[in-house]
Amino acid sequence: FYFSKNEDVHSILWEYLSPVVSGFYFNEGRVWIIEQTGIRNATSQEQSVIKKMLSAMIPWFIADVKALEKDYVLVELDEENTFSCKSKNKSLYKDISFHYDSNGVLRTLVFQEESKDITTLKFSSVEKNGSVITSLSSGEKLP
């Protein structure tokens, strides 16, 4: 996972290597799909789904408190270094939980959708303010 913000332009690389290579790359409003065979332009349906998901997630990435307060209430959970955001109204995510380590580094994100589907993301080898990424793990250049 890679996120970069330059002015109002966001770049996001979401790449899975196991069990199969997959993911997406978002840059300047465009979406590309990452598959075993390489990178391709996203279909209009794929773009729509990914952009909807990102519109809910980007305020979290950039800590846009004003945008978040419109849709969520922040709740500190009993667990140490864990916070949950409860949706005030119908949004893509009903609840988002953040689990930080003792150094304040985000380690786990748990998204619960209105449909009751749950997605858990675990982060390891976190690097803050790393170099700008220009290619996939396979070495293929990003568009």
C-alpha cells in the first residue's frame, strides 16, 4: 500500500502479492487495475466502485477532521491505542476501527460496511515519508 498527497492530487497504490497479484493504482482521478498479467485501464464499473471506496477513505488518509465530522463520531475503545468511527448516517462504511502500536504507527484498519461485510487491513514494514513509488513489486512501471 502506498499513499501520496501533493496539493489536491492523491496517488494510491494498493497492491497484493499473495495469494495472487492484484490491486489498483489511482492517480489524478484515473484508475488502473493490477492483475497477474500486468496493469490495465479499469472498466467504468471498476472505476466507480474504487472511486466510491476512496472518497470514503481519503479523508482518513489526510486526517481531514472537518470532512470526517460530517459523517462520523469518533469513539475511543477500551483497548489501548484503538479508536472507532461510527457513521452518523448511511455511508459506505458503518464503522471504521483504527489500531495503533505504542509508537503511534497505524497497524490495523477494520472496515465494517452497511452490508455487514468486514475488511481487515494489517500493515507491516511501515515506512513514513518514504520515496515516491514508480513501479510495482514486479518492476513494471506505473502509468
